[in-house]
Amino acid sequence: MTDPSFPFEYLSNYLIIGAALMALGMLGFLSRRNLIVMFLSAEMMLQGVALTLVGFSRYHGNWTGQVFTIVMLTVAASEAALALALILVLFHRIRSLDVTLWQDLRETGLPESVDTSGAEPYEPVPGPESYPHLTPSGVEPPHPRQPWEQRRG
């Protein structure tokens, strides 16, 4: 049974946007080598599926798709936390987010993946790291003029 207040034209809009999100996410996942961009592309695909489930749920007049979407987003939030923790550990290990540099994480006996795109992996340049210099806590920075003098003239 379909909901009369939600015609098929509305559902087709949901499906088109969901399919576009899925296609853009898949394109980003397959064409990029940066792990964070790949992770965000996978999340975009997940959002496309969630939007499709919500559209079908509204079209059929029940809550099943919407409840499943809430459960799916809850699992995706915990997956995002684990994935970002894994990205941090891997970045501290190799100092790069390029997935082609992580050949040592493969199982023993598997051949190395050869990148045929022709792009060179990013090599970090060694050198001194520079961090911003912030004012220590509790110390007020020097002011050229008092704020009330700036407003008056």
C-alpha cells in the first residue's frame, strides 16, 4: 500500500539523488588513492543507500526503512571512529595516506599490487616541522591601544 500524500514523482526524486550519491561515492572510491578521500567516498555511498531506504519507506507508508536507516547510521558512526583511529595509526607508521605505500600490510604470499595509473606516490620532504606559536594560557597578549580607544577614534 502506498501513501497517497507521497506520489511516485517524489519517490523518483529520492531515487535519483540516492543513485547520484552512490555513483559519485563509487567514482571517488575507485579513482583516489588517499585513504581519507576513499573513506569519505564510502560514507557518501552509504548516505545514498540511506536516502533510498527513507524514500521507499515513505512511499510505502511504513517506518521500516527509516528505522533501518537510523540503525545503519549508528553503525556507520562507530565504523567512522574505528576507521579514523586506523588511519591515524597507519599514518604514524608510514607518514603518508597513499594506499599504494602500504604493501607490507598484505597477507604473506600475496603479490604486491602494481599501480598502473602512472602517478608517483607522494614522498614527504624531510625538514623541520613548524607549529603555530600561541599565547600561553592566562597571559594576555599586548594590545596596541585599549578597545574603548579604538572605538572612539
